[in-house]
Amino acid sequence: MWATYMVQSADDAGLPSDPEFRAAFVAYIEWGSRIAVENSGAGATPPPNMPVPRWWWVCNATPAARPSAIAGDAQTANGDIEAPPGSDETMQFEQHIRPLFRPMDRSSMLFAFDLWKEEDVARHCQQILARLEAGAMPCDGAWPAERVALFARWANGQNPPT
């Protein structure tokens, strides 16, 4: 309920209503409410002296930060790989996984880990996969199913990270 009232308050305060801003705002409100519930639960022991989180544009999702959907074929999409590996080919992080992540994706996650470092992605691969499958990552639009499947194949160890 609290998150709903916060979004209504954003309307009342005249905050921007564009989809990128609202997605970032709602994500922050939901994240904060999850932390509050976790920290106030029975037996919870929140870490002492934690700084107060600050809101920012998640993954730089400011208006005009993403490529236009009507720009035509002259614009190449970031995050594409040249040729996905065949089912009998060993997947390589540098060749098949790292190119899936755009510079914008990387910069939005650098506070936690580096999407362009194999050891970081391998350490967090199941959490990344869960968000990709839920369509919650990246924040500016879900990946196509074939890209999620490619990452899942790597994350699930069919071709373990090298």
C-alpha cells in the first residue's frame, strides 16, 4: 500500500510521468520497501551504520537515453553477438556473454559488480538470470527469449565459465 501512495504522491507533486522516470522511481520505492520489511522483521539484524541510500536514475534511464525505436536500420543495437554458439560449441564469456551487456548495463551495475568481468558475472549469474527471466533486467526493456536462453545456458553450467 505504501508504494502505491508514494506513486500517487509523485503524481500530486508533478514529478515527470515519462515511462523511464516512472520505472526508475517505482523500482526505487519497491526496493526501499523491501529493505524496510526485511529490516523490521522478527530476528532481523541490519548492519550498523549503513548509509542512507540515495535515489538516482537507474541505468541512466533519462529521457532520450535509449536509442529511438524508429531510427531505422542505420542504427545497430548494442548488446548483440555476431553469431550465437551452436549447441555443440563451448561458450566463451568474452565472445558470447560479455557482448550481451551494453555499456549502459555495465555502468548501471558497477556499484555492485562489473558485467564485463567474467568472475563477477559468474559469481552473480543466478541472480542475473532470475532478473533476465522475469524481464526486470535491464531496466529499459526485457531481453529477447533467445538471448535469455543463451545466458541461461552459460549460467546453468552447460558450458561452465572458463
